[in-house]
Amino acid sequence: MKVEMIMPQMGESIAEATISKWRKKAGESVQKDEVILEISTDKVDSEIPAPAAGTLAEILFNEGDVVPVKTKIAVIDTAGGAAAAPSTNGAAANGAGKAHAAPQAAAAPAAKREAPTAAPAAAEESGRFFSPLVKGLAEKHGVALSELESVPGSGQGGRLTKEDFLKYVESRGSAAAAPAAAAPAPAQAAKPAPVAARPSAPAQDVPSGDWGADGTRVVMMDGMRQAIADHMVRSKHTSPHVYSIQEVDVTNIANWRAKNKGAFEKSEGFSLSFTPFFLEATVRALEAFPFVNASVDGKKIVLKKHVNLGCAVALGNTGLIVPVIKRAEEKNLVGLARSLNDLALRARNKKLVPDDVAGGTFTVTNPGVFGTIIGTPIINQPQVAILCLGAIKKRPVVIDDMIAIRQICYLTLSYDHRIVDGSLGGQFLAFIRDYLENWDMKRSL
């Protein structure tokens, strides 16, 4: 039986995707849900799994090809003799297919989820992504997730491959069999290792290569960077951008968060950041000003019934992605925090599915986490506005003719001047400011 692999549509506005890498060659055996190839669009990078076990009979496109969605890209012969169990001769599977990845609940930090070492790894959850193949091997060899977390990976983004795991198990067995005398003395083992100083932010990696005579080096954009560049240029050509900035005193928010963050982390399993507060205020503002929660279709203004809130997530030096909190107007502060944590975690581990990045009606971006005070972001088409959160800093301000130290943040609204004027943009920002500054300190979680 022949099973066709089809280029998936990774979002409602995506018409094509670039094949970044084939993980398998024609003629090789594959397992069901084993990663076959990697693709890239302007919204998401994904690892595509095999829909069935068998032999990869045909590869119809090469790496670097741009392929329309819903196009046949490969054929799997299910009579190819692939075993139902993971094969030790197949290529390493570094990730589960996005089309089959079920959204997980808001994930707690790994340290809070560790089970005893004897527990099977597959029964635990992790902030780091492991493929079903690796999880199955871990369970077979009795390697707990807490131990698996520490194993370095050589796959894309540091993923743990099958080969990485098998090498670790081999070295683990050798270490266990080593004579006890070879182990360091207890006093030495208990001595903490020196911690090297490191900068507050990681330095950007520079690709290797020779510098030219003119002192330059040419680096080709990867697929994601090309797609982001094209999308941003289209946005600037489409929307006449206007920017308004509002100063917000978030001292009440900071105090309320400090009082409740311990209870929140205990109940939810992850820390409460400032971002969900801004998301809640933004949702309420979009309900009050529906023309900001809209899009433009020629001479028509399309208002959106639901608030589908896009939240930009940085992916290291490779770019960013904007997963979407669907029907955000139906969620309270805790619900927004859960959704944000879940989407951010899955975005960084390439576990998003197409629906996670589709249908956004408004976007919030937060470069303030990197210390940025004020930003002027580009609108995420076909939306008509985007909100930028600056860093929260203590500043001297005048209150009732007296100087006080307050927690201050600057918000920037970038908006499409075709339908959002300065008055509407200013009122929208003022609503968010008032909502945050008048936060009810007696409010419960």
C-alpha cells in the first residue's frame, strides 16, 4: 500500500512552505510518527512525521524547494517491512510531528515535576521536548525524565537523538561498572564546582567562515528569516504605520504580584510573570474598542467577534513566532497565564500545531524582558495594531506635588492609520493604562 505525504498548511494564511531538511533518504525504512523532514514558513518551523511505517519510496522535492501546501511531497510504501517497534538502524528522530502533537496543560518547571529516579521517563512531563522514540528507549532502559533532562543532544536546537541516548546509556553503564575506588572522595564530591561568570544576555553566535579582503562575511538567511523579512516588508507596504506611547504606573500590579506569586506558583507549577496582566488589560480594551480588533479588506473593515490574542515568542537568534490565545475574552488572569505559558513552552520546543499560529486578531510583543524601554513594532498582517511592552523600571515621578519612586512601564501601540486614528489609538492606550493603574489590590487569584 502506498501512503502519500502531503505538505501541511501551517496556518490559515500560509500558502507554501520551504523544505529545510530531509531526515530520511529514499529507500530507508521509517516508523510511524518518526520525523521525516523539517519545513519552514514565516509563522512556524515544524518537523513533519511519517503518517505510517514502511519504506520511504519516493522523495519528490529537494531541500530548499518552496512547495505549495497540500502538495504531495513523498510516498511511503507500507509493505516496505518496517517493524512496528522503533528500529535501531533508522535515522534519529529528534521530535514528534506537529500535526499529531496534543496541546499540553501549562507546564511546570522541570525541577518541580521530577519523579523518583526509578519512575519511567515516559510517565513524566518535561519542559524539554523528547520524541516518542527517545521516550520509549528511556522507559525501556529505566532512565527517568529527571536524568534524561541532563543528557546533551546533538539534534536541531539541542534535541536529544536516538544516537545521543544510546551513547549515554552505554557510557552510563560503563560508569556504573567502574571500581568504587575510582570515584572521588566524599569530601571532593560534595565540594561545589566553581560557577563561571556569564553575561546577563547570551551573545549571538556568528557562523564560521573566512572574512573577505574587505573585512566582511556573507551569511545566507535561513528559511524563517527570509519569511519574516518578506512578511515585515509586506506589512510596511500595506499599512501606514502610526505610533502612540503611553507611560503606565504598574506599582499596584507589582505589589499585588509580589503578594500572590508564591500561591500562584504553588497552585499552577510555574511563576507568574507581568505579561498576563497586560494581556488581560489588552483584552478588555479590545472589547471596548472593537475597531482595533479588526482587519481591512479593500474598502471594508472586518470586525472580529472574538479576541484571538497573538503573543510574540523569541526563538533565540533564529527569529520569532506568534502563537495565538484563542477566545482570550473568555479567560481570566490565571487562564491567560496558563495559555501563555503553554504556548511559549511549545513554541520553543517546536511542538506547536498549525491551529496554534492561525486566526490572530491582535498581537502583543514584549521586548521589555530584554531590557528594551520603548519599541515600535511592525503590525502583524492582516491585523491593524500591535502592542509593545517596555521594561518595568523604578523611576522618580511626581504625585500630588511630591516625588515618589514608582514602577513605570512604557507601552507603544503601532496601528494602521487606514482605520485607526490618533484619537482611537490614544483612547485604547489610556484604557489599558487606567485598567492597570487601578488594579484592585484586594482581588484574589
